[in-house]
Amino acid sequence: MKAGWFRRGRFGRGLISLALVALVLIQSPAAAAWGNEGHTYINRVAAEKIPATMPRFLRLAVAEIAYLGPEPDRWRSPSEFALKNAQEPDHFIDLERVSWLDPLPPGRYEFLRKLYEKRAATTDHPDDYLPERVGLQPYITMEVYGRLKAAFREYRQRRAAHQPTEAVEHAIIFYAGWLGHYVADGSQPLHTTIHYNGWVGPNPNGYTTEHGIHAQFETTYVAAKITARDFAGYVKAPERLDDPFARYVAYLRQSNSMVEDVYRLEKAGGFTGKGTPAAFEFTTHRLAAGSQMLLNLWYTAWLESATPVPEHAPLVPAPK
């Protein structure tokens, strides 16, 4: 579920795997984005498509990776205020608010600097450019991708040195599953827009302005009408991404281009009652897009991890 929806009013495997599967089955649908089911399905389908050229332990971790799909939505309890507050903008980006910034800078802090400069130069609703209003979705995604790539590199190095790899295998599984959450959020058009939960501003097409479309589409409808097998066949062999950040931003922009499709389908009753074939086709293809991008990022991280990199230099004080 888009963090912004509530921001403004808004591993020894055997027994562990069985426990993880049980947790997937009992998780409340309302507790997670794309619905708990949607996030679980996206991770599961991607994990089932991992090619034989990637590590075997990862291909055997389908249950763990599926369980981790909704994980960041389990970090939203008010009981952990600092965690909830810090990570809410990670789940979305309102691309309309950054239409003036193209291309998006690849680094989080450069992006933040641009937002604050824009805010300082704006007299009409300057707070629309606060990071927590705009969202940071592509940045957390690339940061978790970087963690995964670094862990794959460590795995390769340990294998080459004939050292134990079990600990880094657990880290890789966690990073792969964690990454899946944000990639899945990015395939949901309402995670990329100011129209995240009811149309705002001029509305010549008469789209709903009621708060509720977000959960109705991604949670209630998916839980009631969609299963993983409905879209698994759309996910193909992974592709190596030449520029992961640029390709991921393009993926977000594609999702954003489909915002009105969600509203048109809602207006036609696509997400209520028996639903409509058009709503089913649209939703399964968006879920498949999430699995495909996730698989592509896993595959790219694995291949890129084979490239040697220099050890990071120790931090030293800047000369005065």
C-alpha cells in the first residue's frame, strides 16, 4: 500500500521454510501493499523464474522470498514510530510533482537538494516539494539493489576462497525479498501519482474523488480475484539492464502513464462485484510487470557482482 495513502490522513531451511509459508497464509490482506497477496505473488513468481545460471540456494528460497514481499509494510506500526516515519516515503513517488526535474538524479541526496531548492523558489504551495510529499521510491529501490549486488559479490569471493557462504546466503535472500516490495510498489500506478487515493484537481472525466480506490484496487480486488498463476505466464526470462536506475525510472513512468486506466476501470465497476475482464487483464499485467522488473534486477545484480571493484577507502578528514 502506498505510504502516502496514510501520510496525509494519509536460515537452515526445512522448518524455517514451513514457518514462513504458514506466516504467508495467515497474514491479513489489509496489512500490506498490493494487498499482502499481491506482494507475495510478485515475489513468488519472480523467484520461481530465477534461471539456472544464478545460485542454487536462491532458486530454492522461493518460500522465504515470497514471505518477504510484504515485509516493509510490516514496518508501519505506530509502535515503531521512528521506523514508520522514516520509511513511509520509500513506497511512492508522485511523478507529477517532479515533472520539472528530468532526468531524475541517480543519488538520493542530490534529489533532496533539488527538492529543497525548488521549495525555496516556490511561493504557491511550497510544501508540495517536501521529500515526504514527493516520495523517494526509486532511491530506496536502487539502494536495496546495491545491497543485493554487494552481497552477491561477497558470495562470489567467499566461494572463490573456499570459505563458508551460509551467512551471506541468508543476507542475499533477505535483500532479494526486500527489494521485491519496492519494485512491486512501482508497478502499481497509484504509487506514482498525486491521484493516489481519489482524483484531485480538475476532473473533466468525472473520476471518483472518494478515498478508497487505492485499497479497493490493490488489496480487496487482488485478494478476491487474482492468483499467482493468473500472471506467471507473462513473466519471461530475465534481461540484463544496462542502466538499472534509468530503466527503473522508465518503469515508474510507464506505471504513471496508466493512472487514468485505473480510474476508468473503477468508474466502469471493474473492481467491484464480479469485476470485468478488462480489470482482470490490466491487473494481472501490472503484477507481471512487477515480477519481470524484479527478476531483471536480481539477474543484473548477479551479473554485475562478477565485476571486481576496489575496496572502499577509509574516511579521512578533509584538509583544512
